[in-house]
Amino acid sequence: MIETHAVVGWFGSRLRMRLRAPANPFKARPPQVHLAHASFAFRSWDPASEAPPSLLSLHPTTMESEVPVAHFSKVGVVVKTGSREAANLARQLILELERLDIEPIVDQESAPKLGRESSIDRSSLAGASDLVIVLGGDGTLLSVTRGELGTTPILGINLGTLGFLTEHPVDRLFPMLKLAIEGGAKVEIRERLEIEVNSPGKKEVHRRALNDVVINKSALARMILLSVHVNGEFLSRFRADGLILATPTGSTAYNLSAGGPIIYPTVRVVLVTPICPHTLTNRPIALPLDSEIEIRLESRSEEVYLTLDGQEGFPLSSRDLLRIRRCPEPVRLLTDPGRSYFHILHRKLKWGQRGG
């Protein structure tokens, strides 16, 4: 019989426990205690042995951006439209989920391709699932992040082109699923933006965006003039082809093409990047994530459009007031603890390679 004395430190308090190993540990069900951010010290010894006690200390290493993964009973499955490879992979995934006694849930758009029926909209799928697995590209994943997400994590499997959000290759689908079920995966917080458009005589428009909010002129319009205030204080007037407001996650999208910087995904900022500004001193600026940004269009005769994540858009007029702030409900991306964001930059942008 081996005795183990455990001292658990949890938010400044201490809890002492004495544990005795049973004669047949395979028939015993050990007690389970779940403590976040706890440190442990274990001292174990065999009373029948003269060997000195052994000591093991464990300390938490979880970063603020990492959230423990919960157990899954329902998993949402989203398939890229028009991809036969995604549909075939989804069928294999559904069979594996059913084998594991996990209920697969598909959205309305994916259901016909998988021979199933569904009444759940894609943007509502996270609310009905413990985990959402996206088989497609970044655009497919972005379509899932428009609605209420709660604390449901999203696992992106890349069947698109670049794939910054859907970072995992196809051969990592089932290993990542296994890792998540066993609690070995981590969830990385990705902030979203909340958009409000006030138009006189019209109902307020409320939307969310994970990557970016873009104000852009039409193909034949001249440069537009945009007035920007931050927390009620005047920032600048931008005379340009448009303006991008990007999250750190969206810094590798349109912002990067417009000359904006790449921001590490968990840095709490929002980028304001002008598109082809008339004044060369109008450069991108990083603002605190908790800023409230107000934008008015001062050009009266130009055709201007507001686009969210490159997927949803509508026209803007000089009478509209656009407010952008941090969304209180972020996206939680399921990531591989063995890979960092720098690995993604190496693989996707070829950083670190000769001539790159």
C-alpha cells in the first residue's frame, strides 16, 4: 500500500489530502477534483520500504488566452460549399463521432451535401453544440462566427487555400479531435468587433466581425472622406479609397494587403488602416481594443459600401453613423499546443526560408 500526501494551493488557500493506492487500481474509481490555476505538491512513500519519500510539484502554466476544453456530447459539423473533399471528410467525421457516442449536428447549408436534414442556421450552430468543426477555408469558418457563440470552441480544418484561421491540415483532423476529447488541446481567444449602424428613420443595424470592417468606395467612385472619432475625441479625417478596421486575427487579411502590420492574435488592439490614402502621413494606427470608434462619411455624392469579413455588406450614406467596439463574446479557436503562431507564419507566409 502506497500513501500519497497532496497539498493543493488554490488562489492563496491550501487543501491537504491523503490518498491511498488500492490493491487493484484498475477496479477503483479515483475521486475527481477540478481546480483551475491550482498548484500541487505530492509526497508519496511506501511504509514497507526504507526508501525516502519522493516529492513532485506541479504549477499552472495556462496563459490568459488559453481556456480548458470541456467534454463534448454534441459536435457541430460545417462543410465548405461545393467541396466534394470536404463532404467526404465530413462523412468520415460523422461516423467517428457516432462511434464515440457523440451526437453530430450539421447546419442547413451542409445538410444536403451529407444526406441529412437540419433546421439550424450556420450562424446558430455554435449555440447548439459543445464544439464546432469546420471543414473548409477561412471563409467557411468566418461564416460560423457571425452569431452567438457562447463558449463553444471552433476547430478549423483547412481545405481552402491559405488558411490562417483553419490552420490544421486534413491529416490533423482526427488527432486534434482525440486531443480535444482527452483535454490535451488548448483554446485560443480571438477577439471580435461589434458593429452598429445608425441611420435616421431606419432600424439600427447590429453585426459582428472576426476579421475586419471595411468601408470602401465603388469601382467608379472618387476618393472618399471619412471622419473618425475615438472615445469621443477627434482622431483624423481620412481622404482615401477606404478604411479598414481590423482585429489582430484580421491583420493578415485585407489589412496586410493595404500595408498594415501583422499583429500577434492575442494582442488587445484594433487596427485602423487607410486604403491608398491621399496624404502619405495617414498611416495605420493601433488603438486599444476597448476603444469606441465612430465613423461618419463626409463625401455626399460617392457610392460607399460597408463590408464585414468580406462576406456581408450594405451601402453607407453621409447620414449614417457607424460605431465599432469590442464584442463581449470572442471566438475560441481550438489549437494544437505543440504549434505556435510563428509556425503558422513560417508555413503560410514562408517566413524564415531563403529569400523569404
